[in-house]
Amino acid sequence: MSAESAIVALENRYLRDYPREAARKLEALPADQAARVVEAQPAQLVVPVWEQLATDVQERLIEHLPEPTVGRILTEMDPPLAAELLLASGTEQRDRLLGRMDPAAAKLVEALIAYPPDTAGRLMDPRVSYFRDDMTAAEALERMKGFKRNRALRDIYLVDDENRLMGRVEIQDLATAPADERLQRIARAVVTAVLDAAPREEVVERIEQYRVPTLPVVSVAGRLVGVIHQSALLEALQEEASLDIQTMVGASRDERALSHAWFAVVKRLPWLQINLATAFLAAAVVGLFEETIARFTALAVLLPVVAGQSGNAGAQALAVTMRGLALREISARHLPRVVFKEVNVGLLNGLAVAAVCALGVWLWSGSGGLAAVISIAMVVSMVAAGFSGAAIPIILNRLGFDPAQSSSIVLTTVTDVVGFFSFLGVATSLQAWL
């Protein structure tokens, strides 16, 4: 074997066995150089690496790669992933790339694109193979030999003459059945199925409820149109959870650690500007009590204590509520119950924290009035923080907004404004005691 052949073999092995590491290497390269690397490799080796790339890196590579190369990559990709990539493109570019794909693969992807976002139809793998119940085990096994190796199967599905879902056969039953055994003899009932128009939430509920490795997807007429693999759905949910962490602090869902700096600036700057506006709002509240602060400078020292504690309390309530929404433990109808619980938590925690805080302030300043002021403000602000941390995400979710994207900014504004206003307002009212 020549040195050049050995290098090619090593590159292929690296791409096949370490796609995540290869993706990180590509992300660190300039777009034109990364495109040359991708173009030089077979599409079937590029696809696992491509799926690990950051969204913005994929977009830049598409701009630098010849359309035939992109078409070959899309053809080799799982249809749901190819559909997601094409949906991020403009209509004209999408049509051109679909024209570069294998016609059969393009037809599957076009069908997925037609479904609304976050529905079972968009999540499913349409490459489902169904069998007739009068087939023998030997015939079924022979047909399965033509399947691609990357199509992991635990069940095969049986349909009638109109392709309506009738039953399923587990692979282990098929493998151990006599060669002439009819599939209808070893078939089992379909535990559950989901309509292609069903929302993602229903898909997750079905899989969690029935613990099935694959979930068949049917049309309104009952025809089998695809299957959702549990592993793919769980991977999508894990990604969704990690993206929520980013969006809660105003970062884009599309940004990765190695994304281009300008891409990060464009995505983050609008939320930073919004934060700036809310900071000015909190500053305006402080400005209302400028005279009081000028007379009692100790108030300026203690302001961050109240705001910081209420912010932490609100963040705790927000995190628990967000988790409840994500796991579908709660909905809009649970708003009074969740808010009542968090208000009680805020009250009890506020009383406990206020007692310790009052002692510390009294030892520091020797002023019983100042200790009383911060105690009252601490209780009020932590109750308000608990209320806001529970109510804001539920209300935003009910109104159709992404609670992960907006809740933290709204909560920060509320906790700062209420914290400053309660502390300085109580101090102004009780300034004779200070």
C-alpha cells in the first residue's frame, strides 16, 4: 500500500469512528478550507460528521460547496435531518438542492417539509418498510437483507392491502420462527401509534407511557407512513433541553462554542440591549429615592443584598416551573396552584433570610430601624420573586411565547424593580427610625 493510500484510509477511519471530533476540527477551519476537506470525502463518511456541525457552520459550508456535493450529502442523510437543513435555506436554494438529490430521497424529504414544525410527521423516519401478513419468515428475512445497515430495526410492521397498520413482528420472533411460518402467526398487536399531525408533546407522552422503542406514525386513514425511533427523539429532547439553557440567558439556539464571533454578536446583542433597557428601568426606580439615599448612605450599600436575594429566589422558582413545563407536569390550568406554592415558599424563606439579615445589619450599623427596613423589604421582594418565577413562564407559554427565551429577562426586571422599590420605599416611610 502506498503512503497516499494509507493516509486516505486513515482519514476515512477517523471520519467513520470519530465524527464528533472531526466536526470540531472542521469548525475550527476557515469555511473555504473546510469545504475542500468535505468535498474530498465520500458522502457516506461526511454525513455523520456533518450532523455534528454547528448550524451556522453548516450554512457557511453549503455556500462554499458545489450544489452536486450538497445534494449527495443530503441524499445520504436521514430524511428528517435533511428536511431540517433544507428548511433553513431559502425557497430557491431549497428547490435547487432538492433537484440535486436522488429522486427517491428528495421525494421523502419533500413530504417531511410539508408537515408543520414539531409534529410527528416532521419527526418521523419515512423509510419504514412494511410487510404483508401472508409472507413467510424466510421471505421477510430475505427482503430485510437489502436494507441499509444503519437502519436499526426491532420491529417490522404488517399492513393490509390498503397499507393500513395491522400488527407488528419482533425481530427476535422472526429470527427464531420456522422458515415457512406465516408472519400473521407470530404477529403481535400494535401497542400504540400516533397520527402524523400529532404534536411533539403527544409523541413524547406516548413513548414515555408505553416505553416502546419505535412509534409507528399513521395517516388519518390509518395508513402507515413512517416510524419515530426512540433514540432519535430522546436525542432531540436532550438537545432541546441544552438549548433552553442558552436561551434563558439570551444566547441563540443556533450558537455553538466554536461559532463565528460575528454570528454570536448578531444573536446576542438584541437581548443585551433589552437587558440594558430593563437596567435603566431599575435605575429609574432608584432615582425616585435619591434624596433618601443621600440622607442615609447605608441604604446604597445594602441595595444589592435585597436585589440579589430576590433574584436568586426568583431564579429557583423559575427553574422548577420551567422543568415542570418541559416535562409536561404542569400547564396553564395549574397556574394558581403553582403560584400559591411558590408564594408560600417565598414567604417562609423570606422570613428566615430576613431574620439573619436583620441580625447582620444590626451588628454592622447598630441601627434597629435599618434592620427592620431591610427585613420587611426582604420578605416583600422574595414573595414577589416567588410569584414572578412561577407565573411568568406559565403565562408566556400560554400566550405562545418561548418561556426559556423570555422568562429570565422579565424575571430580572421584576425582582430588581420590586427589590429596589420595596427597600427604598419602606426606608422612606420609616426614615424617622433610621
